[in-house]
Amino acid sequence: MGKSTPLKVALLGCGVVGSQVARQLLAQAEDLRARIGRPLELVGIAVNNLGKERPGIDRELLTDDALSLASRPDVDLVIELMGGIEPARTLLLAAINAGSSVITANKALLAEDGPTIYSAAEEAGVDVYFEAAVAGAIPIVRPLRESLVGDEVTTVMGIVNGTTNFILDKMHTDGADFAEVLAEAQRLGYAEADPTADVEGFDAAAKAAILASLAFHSRVKLADVTREGITSVTASDIDAAKEMGCVIKLLARCALSEDGTIAVGVHPTMVPLAHPLASIPGAYNAIFIESRNAGRLMFMGKGAGGSPTASAVLGDLVTAARNRVRGARGPGESTYSGRTITEAGLERSRYYASLTVHDEPGVLAEVAATFANHGVSLQAVRQESVGEQARLGVMTHLAFHREVSGAIADLDRMPTVQPGISLMRVEGD
Amino acid sequence: MGKSTPLKVALLGCGVVGSQVARQLLAQAEDLRARIGRPLELVGIAVNNLGKERPGIDRELLTDDALSLASRPDVDLVIELMGGIEPARTLLLAAINAGSSVITANKALLAEDGPTIYSAAEEAGVDVYFEAAVAGAIPIVRPLRESLVGDEVTTVMGIVNGTTNFILDKMHTDGADFAEVLAEAQRLGYAEADPTADVEGFDAAAKAAILASLAFHSRVKLADVTREGITSVTASDIDAAKEMGCVIKLLARCALSEDGTIAVGVHPTMVPLAHPLASIPGAYNAIFIESRNAGRLMFMGKGAGGSPTASAVLGDLVTAARNRVRGARGPGESTYSGRTITEAGLERSRYYASLTVHDEPGVLAEVAATFANHGVSLQAVRQESVGEQARLGVMTHLAFHREVSGAIADLDRMPTVQPGISLMRVEGD
């Protein structure tokens, strides 16, 4: 192939990100050609609605026959930006089987059934790149797959969902409750009409599964991720966090447990103000990594939006295209380590429990004894009288979730303790 | 070659970083083998002093004949951690000519004469990786070369020298002068006995040249970098920064100018507290990137030290080794854009000038008029009377350095203005 023979690109999906990718392929054509060594030619865009207005997009490129486009044998690179499990999986497999390298931002599919895609690509000798699937524009997949590949990562955690970060930010600033801020976020377009995927933590959990797979060279699926959304975070939780010098963030956290298994969870978490993740503002995502040699690293950037996500897609596109030109391949799936998931309840964290008790002598001692009975040692206790009641805030040292849950269950049964104990993880040790 | 045939590795230099790399090659041998697909075998370490005690290092591996080791035709990968221009350059070229891929942390050599190394590697068909040359453990070379390669970077800037960041931090905290804090940093081992390379900004300037080359696909050398160290930063500069809601950081800054040229400089700079770089503490480095699509990104981590730097070296080693195993090559030098350096004086910034004047009517007007005569518009002015003198602090809007310098030169000649005007860049617009 001569240097002027274009590499053919097919695009599946033309929403906010897809249309930006299509426009940038034109706008940056000369730079991309110079960086790849051959020009790119966008040969087709699969859409659901052929009639929709798409400014800056050549109508001639549109097709509603995605399968035919994805399967074209003359295409070199297929970009999938439709999202969801099907038909995205079928289309990606068709593209791979037709010999195309693929670029996808589809976190749901990769977290649900990534190995099927990776295996097909391995067999076909093509690349799968997916930088845009986690934390938008932030380069995190490549650093984990390549930069840190000579190191041993022990923790990857981060703020990987902008909607929930925006909502929690507003709850801190305004002192408002979740429902109120959600309604505002929906008005402003920061939250979807059906916000479930975001506020229940499914989106973050898919990203956590992908991060854990990469960091620990193992297969981690969405179903392996313990998940808790932010819908039950209250204004009084926020107040409690403030009192403890923390902010509440929805953290996706993947960590090596002491027994060599991997704990992967998404939970609203109190983050001490001194921690770099504490100050990440609403629109941003951030990933924090700890590894044996590198120590602490943090990556911050825009986690969503057309242009930032398009940047990640185009970086992958250039990399995959360069590989084509050189007859090379990027790194494939790495699962040699084969770590399993930490048994439920054996993940460790600090915890903060808020409870209301009858304000009478001996209650605090009883509460403390309950934690001690379950092997949980306490780092700090705050007590505040409210009439005949007292509100207790209890911060534990690092403890197994099973032990803390046991203590909470016992407390729940005590006549002096009011129903509705709130329990939250606290980052750090 | 079978899967059990080792890839042979030679190490040039066995100081803090080199010895950590050697130890990790043993400690992580099984992981590295799994990640690469073949084992690594360290076949030799070139040192100056064969007699020195090196805990954990097999004496049998040591040699003082670096050239013979680097030139061994049976070696696959050569790691250069000696630093300095010679003999590092000769050794790297010998290794490349013998068919080895090379990994280096040598920022001075790459900033001085990188193209010689890159061209030799291109001709020999081998890889040059150098993640450790800039900002230690922070993955920044790979994100610039690969993740952001589908985007247009407009600014890369950062805190890339830990020694000066530590000193400036202490000056802020303790209110002490430069000389005093330097002496303390030297006692604590944070600054070298001869601190010139750090405090005069040479180290940061070499890194700036490398970052600019990568970000703008052009050749930028150390000599292209305007450079100002921190030796003349005074306690009263720090006070002025605080008054303006800023901290002083030594920033390496590479930015696309409006005329398409590149401005690359290292200067003590006032950074507003709200900027993510403002809160980077002493021991850390951070790189901040702005690009057309991705928007703002920041990367933070340890910029120096044996283990963090070894992490970057080993990541490169695995990548280069994988390429060997697959018969592939990583990205080479990219200079297609051929941008030149912004003409001296035509780089733009905000500036803060501190000057002492006779406290008499009309002086402030005269000062303001002087800036206006040079086309510099002012954003803020502070005046404070001290006896018969007044101290003025003047913050400009974005202005060409030539214009601001012209105004300062005129002010210096005014009888009402005391000698010794202090001028500092201010980040942001």
C-alpha cells in the first residue's frame, strides 16, 4: 500500500461523541495523516435515524445498515460509539471477523462481556482499543496497560461518573438533599431523564470492572463489583462528612486485598479533604493509583462530553492506524494473574456510622462495646445531645466489612438505638 | 525464539535508580515474564567503581567496560541511567548500532541531542523509550506520544523539578529567604551540594524541551528554552504572591503562540490558588495539559527517587520487550509539524511587577501611563505606603514580554522609582 492509500474508517453511532469524531476526522485530516503516515477516509456512518439533521456530517456517508458497514472487508478501522450490549457486540464481532481493528467507548459491553471481544480480536490478529470507555479524555487505559506494566499496582480508585460528582458537589455547596439536586441536574442537562445508570452506580461499576481487569491482569466483570449508589445520601450525611473534615464522593475502588484477591466496589465514600480526590470538581473525573514503585499517581480531566471523549477515541484511532501501517499490534488482554474477587464481607475499609440513641448513661459504652465485640476498633467518636436523644458519629479503624456489618446489625436490635443507622466508607487508613 | 528464551538486558549505570531497576528485575521476574511473553535476563551492569558495595546486586554482573557491554550483539535491550551527555551518547549509539532497543532517563542528552539518538534508532529499526526522562513516575511521554495523538495540544506546563518545588514550598510556609531554605534542603538531601542544575532551572528546561517536542511534533532543544531559576525569588515576592491569592511555582511552560510558533520557558510564576498546579506539594511533580478536544488534563505523581523512576524505566522496558517479541516497533520521533520557536519577547503572559516609588502625588498615574505607553493594560494595582515610600504591585493583563520589558526599562529610569523592580509571570488569563 502506498503512503497515499487511505485507511478506511467506519463509524457506528453518530450521537454527541460520534458526530464530534466525524467532524474532527475532517478538521484534523492533515495532522492525522502526518501522524499516521497514511490518510484516513471515513467511508460510512451507521445511524438509526437517516432523516435527522446532523450539521457538518455528509449525508452520503449515512446508512442504517450497521451490520453491512461493520462487516465491509475493505474497511481497516471500525469505531463503535452506540453503547449498550446489543447490537454493539454483534457489530464489533462482525468488524473483527472482517479483519478490522476496533475502537470502542462501550464500557457496559466491555464490563459485561469484554473477553469475548478480546478473544475474537486475538484470534483475528487485530487491535481493540477502548481509552474512551473509562474517564473520557483522561489517559488511563494506556498508562495502566503500558506505562505501569513494569510495576505492581495495589490500588486504583477514582471519581469516574460526572453526574454523581456534580450532584454530590451541589449537595455539599447548597446543603440540599439528593432529590432536590437531582431535579436541578436534570433541568441543567447534567443528569438524564432516567438517571438510574448514574445515580445507582452502574456506570461507575462498569468502569471499575475495566480498571480492575487492567490493573490486576485478571478478568473482572460488572457482576463482581459491589455497588451502592448515591440515592440514599442525605444532607445529614454531608454534614457528618464536613464535621469529620471530609467530603462525600462516589468512589470506584479496586484494591488488592491481603489474601491476593481483588476487592472492587462503588460506594459513596467520605474522602478526607487533604486527599487529592477530595477537591475534584463536578465536571471532572480523576483516577488515583497506588503502586509499589511509582507510589501515588493521580490523573484528572473531563470524564464525559463530545469533544473530550472524541479526543480519546481519536488517540486510539491514530494508534490502531499506525499499527496497521507498520503491520504491528498493540497489547492484548492480559489475564495471566488470574486473581479472584475478595469474598463478600472480607473487603477492608474505614467506616463512619451515624446513629441516634437515647441520651442516658452507659449508652455510649454499650455502642463502643458492640463494635469491640465484633473486633472493630474505633478511631474517633463524636456525641451531640439533641433533647433526650444523642447523635453519635463513630469512625472505625480499618475493619472488615463483615465485622462492621455485624456490629451494625447488633446495634440495630438494641432498644436504646433508633432505627436507621447510616454507614459509610471512609477513604484512607 | 521459544517462549523460554530470555531477552537479554544490559544496564548502564547503577546509582539510586539503576540499582532499583536491577533489584526489581529479579523481584518481579515472574510478573515481567508473564507480561512480556518471554523472560528477561540481566546480563551486565556497567559501573565506574567495581569495588563499591551494592546490596542485592550480583557482583558477577558488574563491568567497568561500558562500551563492550552496550555493544554486545546478543543483547536485546539496553537501559541507560548514567545521565550527562558523554559517554551516554556514545554508549546509546553503540547499543542502537548493535541492534538493541534502548531505554533512557537521560533528559540532558535528549534535550541537547535527541534527534541524533532518534535518527540512529530509526535507521537501525529499534525503539527509544524515555518515560523516566520527564517527571519520574508520571506517565507523560506515552500520553503525549499516543493518547493525545488524535488531538491538538495547545499548552503543556508543569512542575517538573522536585528540589525547587520543595524550596518554594518551604519559602511559602516558613516565610524564609531562598538561601536559608536551600541550605536546609541540602542538609536534608533534597538538594545537591552543587544545586545549579535545579535552582537555575536547567533540569526543568531540559524537560520542557522534551515535552514541547512531543506535544508539538517539532524539534525543540535546550537552547530554545528561555530560562530563569529561583535564586532571585525573595520572601517579599512570596508575600506579594500571597496578597494576590497566588503561590510561586517554578513552571516549565510550552505553549502554542498565536502565530503558530512555540514558546518554551522555565520561570518562577505566580499560580492562582484555584489552579490545580497551585496545590502540588514539595515532593510531587505535576503536568497540566490543555488541548482542543480533551480540554484540561492534569497528571500528578512522584518526580524523582529510585523507585518511582524505576517504575517508569520498567514500564518502558516491558513495552520495548513486547515489541521485540512481536517484531513490532513503538512510535518514533514525530517532527512533521516543524514549528519554530516564538521570537524572543513575543511570548505572552500576565505579569506582576513590584516596585518602590516616592509616595507623592502623580506617581501612580506616571507608572500606569508608562505601562499604557507600551501597550500593556493593567488588571490590578495595589499601593501600600511605607513612610515616604509607596510599594506598588501591578498585575497586567496578557501582554507580550517585549512590551512589559520596555515598560519596566522606562520605569527603571524614572527618578521617582527606586532601583530593583521585581517582575514575575502570572499563570492564567
